[in-house]
Amino acid sequence: MPPGITIAADAPELSAANTGFMLICSALVMLMTPGLAFFYGGMVRVKSTLNMLMMSFISLGIVTVLWVLYGFSVAFGTDHGGLLGWDGDHVGLSGLGVNQLWDGYTIPVYVFAVFQLMFAVITPALISGALADRVKFTAWALFVVLWATVVYFPVAHWVWGAGGWAFELGVIDFAGGTAVHINAGAAALGVILVIGKRVGFKKDPMRPHSLPLVMLGAALLWFGWFGFNAGSWLGNDDGVGALMFLNTQVATAAAMLAWLLYEKIRHGACTTLGAASGAVAGLVAITPSGGSCSPLGAIAIGAIAGLLCAMAVGLKFRFGYDDSLDVIGVHLVGGVVGSVLVGFFATGGGQSDATGLFYGDHSLTQLWKQLAGVGAVLAYSLIASAVLALLIDKTLGMRVSEDVEVAGIDQAEHAETAYDFSGAGGGTAPRAAAPAPAADTPQAQAQAQRNKKVDA
Amino acid sequence: MKLITAVVKPHRLDEIKEALQAFGVHGLTVTEASGYGRQRGHTEVYRGAEYTVDLVPKIRIEVLVEDDDAEQLIEVVVKAARTGKIGDGKVWCVPVDTAVRVRTGERGPDAL
């Protein structure tokens, strides 16, 4: 961080309340990544459950280390041209003092860094839902490294870093509608355009193997999202964080109801998957917008997002792209809806005095800013992600072989099976009647070797 | 001896078990199975995609009986399994050469 020149009397002091709150919020956001793993993991077929869980979980490992090494510096270091940050003090988080505050706030830099880290972790994980069943785990791990470096860290700088172009333009993105959800959704589209469909797409029914797991994941996401959203105000010295918290609940509720209503009319049933998906669509849409809209506005934003996402998840079948678990249909569409609706529903009484079309002087100014942010992040992420996927595909290869995919990726890539409910085998009780083998003959030793099932 | 196999709706299991016990059958084997007959499957909806699920859950009940009891037992099973709606299942009967009680080594009808 540059040595900020502030007048002593104005310099914020460390707030224990805000710091404690932000540490808890960071832990809440951390929980979203395993939550997402369950949400996605339940939606795939039994044979690729572990792979789906691991694609999210590995991000906790990879991105955390990258963030310390250089990610925080690129995202939140001193601005260079509005596009990238960089700061020697931030590299390795080594030049930061224990008592140093994040510039202009009442929390230590360490807290800000760890809170933002959790965002950087979950964003690549979001992409994985589109790539179910078919991507080599090493290729995915490499993709996470490259994507975080080339796409997430810079885009986070654009949107939230002081000096980032979108930030300076006045694009409102409270907690990551563009930087997280549009970014991940567009990346998912870019990658699947390169790697193609699952074997049997549109032909074989690919039923979710565990809807309770999906529900559990959605619930953990919902819970963690309060930290994600309310925490993004970085403190509670005013009521904006509370407004965001409230709107998070309100929009999510409205979106779930809208999705279920659409499903009931269109398909005749209110499904569990619809409830879980609708909730996530609402969470996504309120992420950029919840600090600027009213609770009634949150109902509208949630309902619109729930309805549009419910309609959007069918597009993949019409256009023939295999967005396996609807990352585009839910996160890209939900992120666009929420970001664009800021231009209509911003009241001017929340995080800033900027107003949308329905409030204040009824101008389109904020809407244009929102569209600029949405368009730029979408285009950059789509193109950069497709290029990265293409690079990996031409070198390591992105996809597992067709045989492996059909047989189930878990065994080939992880050497494990998700569920073993079979009671057969495994009896180790010594049987008195069994003749004691003569262990000293070569034949007996060879036989014992063949019977040995554990090499440990 | 005869082996009677019934592939029926899972929720009829308790009725069938009670009917068999009342008849005097001492043991049976139940396996969870899936399949379809004339009813074909059913439709499930996942995020707007309607899937035809043609393998529906069934249970497979197997009972060994003495030859003389077979016909009567088939009637008992059919009666207990029937709901009158499509998808009630099938019951069939095949001859069995021998049977052995593992613990004692008894053979034939004594093993039942």
C-alpha cells in the first residue's frame, strides 16, 4: 500500500467491532466454496461426484497460495493505467504491518486481504459447474492458476481497486455481480465453446444423483452469502451493510418463488432443484445491486432474476452448448440482470447517491455505466478464458478420454468412489475350520500375494 | 421344490411379507431392483428438462417352497401385491433341483 498522506485527525482508527465482523464474514465466504461443491456435486451423476467436489475444493488450495504470492498485489496494489494493480509491499503480503489499516477503512489490511481472498477462491470454482464429467483434473488445476492470474485478479482490480477503470467510472458492483458472477459465467461459456459437450448430451438423461446434497449446498451458499454481501461494505459504521444483508434475504426469497411459479405453470411441478436454483439466482442478482436498492426493489430484482434464469437454463438445449450445471443460465444471466437492474432500481439512498431510471431525476446515466461494466467484463472474460482453455487443450489436453468419461471420471482421475453402500465382502473374522496355509512354499507365497487386496 | 420370484411395487413389500407369514413361509429374500413393463417409465423435470425415466424402482422377492404349496403361494403373493393399477409387476415360478441350509448341511425340503 502506498504511504497514504492523511491528516492525522481524519485518519480512521482500527475498529474492533468492524474487524471482528469482517473476520466472521471472511469465514462465511470461505464456507461458500464447499457449499458450492455440494451444490454442484449433487447435480452430477454418481460416477463423477468426487471430481465435481474436487474442482471446487482445489480452488481453496491453489488460489489461496496465488493470492498471497501476487494475487492481492495485482487486484489491490497501486493502480497502473486502470487495468492492473502492483505493489511491492503486497507481494507475499510481506510488506504489511500487523497494525496497518486498509486505506480509508477501520480494519487491518490483513482482514481485507483474507476477505477478498475468499472471493478469489470461489470465482474460479463457479466455472467448474459448466465442465462437469469431462475435464482432466490437472488441466483444470492449471486452468485455475492461469484464469485467476489473467482474468480474476485484473478484473477484481477494474471493479474494486482504487484506480480501476470501472471503479473510477462509477459502475456499481457492491459485492461481485460483474467481477464474480458475470466473470465466472462468461468464462464458463468461453471454456465450453472450446472443450465441447459431454458424451450423451441431450440424448441420455443426466439426472442429479442427490438433490438433498444440492439443497444442502444451496443452503450453505445462502448462509455464506450474508458474509459475501454484507461484508463487502467492510464495516458497519452506517446502515449500508445492514441494508445489503436485508436485501440479500429478500431478493433470494423472491427469486425462489418466481422460479417455482414459472416451473409450476410451465412444467406442472415445484421442484427442489428449482427452489435451490432460484435461490442462487436471487443471490447472484442481489450481489451487485443490494446496496443501492430498497427492499421492495430487492423483491423486484429477485423476482425478475428468478424468472429470467428459469427461462435461461433451457437455452443450452436450444443452442446445443453443454453448460452442464447452468453456470451461464444462473450466474451469467443472474449477474447481468442484477448489474443492469442497478440502472433502474438504485434509489440514491444506499451505498451512493447515484440513482437509477426509476428514481431521482430518472436519468439513464447509471444504466449506461452498468452496461459498460457488464459488457467489458463479459467480453474480456469470455475471450481470455477461451484462449486459456485452447492453450491448455493444445498442450495438456483439457478432456479425459471418452472411455473414462463414460465409465466415470472419479475412478480415473481420483482413484476413488463416492459412495460404497454395498455390504458385500470385507469379512475378516478368522475361520477355525479354514486350513492353515503352509506359508513357506513358493506356491503358497504366490497365492498369498494374489489374494492380498491392500498394499499399504 | 419351486422358486417363486415376484417383481413388484416396493410399497407392497409389507403386505406381501405379512401374507406370506400368515401362510407359513419361514424365509424370503428381497432385492431392490429396477425395470419396466407395460407402464414404461415416468417423466421427471430437472431445471426445465423433462427426462423419461424408464427404469422404475421395484423389489424382487424370492421364496423357495415345496411343490404342493407353489400354486397357492403364487395366489397369495399376487393378491397381496395387487393395486389394480398399471405397473403392479410379475410373479413367476421355476423348478429347483436342490437347496442346502448352510449351517447344518440339510438338503431339500428340510432346508426350507
